[in-house]
Amino acid sequence: MKLVIAIVRPEKLNDVLEALYRAEVRGLTISRVRGHGGETEEVETYRGVTVKVELHDKVRLEIGVSDNFVDATVRAILSGGATGEVGDGKIFVLPVEKVYRIRTAEEGQAAVTPVTVEDSSGV
């Protein structure tokens, strides 16, 4: 199992989500974050004081996937998030030692497998 963490431009979020949906990647967490990578620094003057604006709005996605979904997840983020410009973001793939689904106490791959309609209705 892996944890895929992606930092992308906010304006590319819908494209990334659509690409993930098409790749059948389900279950993710999204956070609004600010950060600085390779973008050029902006300089603004505010009330006569020059200020460097170094942090940019970004979106952080965290997606827990089984090993066989890692490549599809990364490809989806790359295709949906790329503009070709500096500041498109990064993707990190980290190993996951353990994962548990709180509702059922399932662990491992069963805990990161999407729940189907039948699973949630008790059928």
C-alpha cells in the first residue's frame, strides 16, 4: 500500500479529480495549502514597503491506494494537473505500513478498497 500526496494548482483541481475518477481511483482527502517551490518570487509594494510574496495557494491531495493503483493514480494526477509551467506541483509516493477502516475494522488492502453500494447497505 502507498500514500500518494500531490500538491497541485487550485485551478487544476477539477481536471485532476476528473482524471482520477476516469482511472477509477476513489477515496481522497483534499486540503487547501500555501507553499513555495520553483515559482519566481513576486514583489509587491504595500504602503511604501516592498514585500516579497513567497507563498502560493495550492491544493494538497492525499490518496491511500493499493500497490496496483499507484501508477494509475500518478498518471491521472500528471495528466490532469500539468500546465507545462513552473509551479505545477509535485507528487510524493510513500509506503504505508498499516491502514484500518474505522467503520469495519478492516485492515490492509481491504481498508483502502472502495466500498460498493452492496457493502454499505448490508446486502
